[in-house]
Amino acid sequence: MGHAYFYRCEHCGFEQSFNEGHGFLIHSQPVKAYLSQKKKLFHYKTHNLLKQLASKNNNLYLKAGFQVYKCPKCKVLHDKIEVVVFDDEKIIHKSSFRCNKCKTRLKLTNIHRLKNAICPSCHHKTFRRVTSAQQLWS
């Protein structure tokens, strides 16, 4: 289950939605089960890493979900699919992301508390959450 958050820029009118949580095809599952699917759901580098890790260990489990990150430099929001791979309870891989514009490492943000951000289109600090448009999904 997850949440969809909608943002609109009061300056230029740009709109974007951000997902947080798991659902649709993105969910936790054994790595072998994910790799047996025909459809690749993750970035090709993550997919290839999962194949490499699975060739060494059959008991890996992945936790996947939509997360919202914020660039600490640009202050722009990014919607990403985070993948964490476990061997028993030990984390052996966790996704990390960089800003497309400045290449700074993105930080996980608490989107449900964030009221406004920098607009990715016009770069004004007028990118506001549209609270009437929040949705739940599963």
C-alpha cells in the first residue's frame, strides 16, 4: 500500500506526482522470484547486481518500494524505487541515488510532512503540495 502526493508550482503551473510505499508490481519478494519474472522492474544496474548476488547466494530477499528523495543542494524532489537486499537480516545492498542535475547524493525525505519544495521546471520555491489530491493505492 502506498500514497500518491501531488505538487503544483504556483509560479509556472508545473505539476508532478510522487509515490511512496509499495504496490503495483513493486513489492518485497525473494530475489530468485523477482529474477524469474520476464519483466525487469528496476534500473538495469540494479537488475544486474541482483543477478550477480543471486548467483552467489540462493536465500536473498529484496524489499522494494517507491520513495521520495530530495537533493540537498538543488532542493528538488525525486521519485525513486528503493531496493534493499537482505541475507537473513543482514543488509547486503541498498539503493543510493544522485541528482540528475548536480550529481549530489540524494537524501530520503519525509514527503508527508513536506509542504513545499523547489519547482523542477522554473526553480522557484513555489512547488506546493496539493492536499486535496492525495491518494492511497495498493
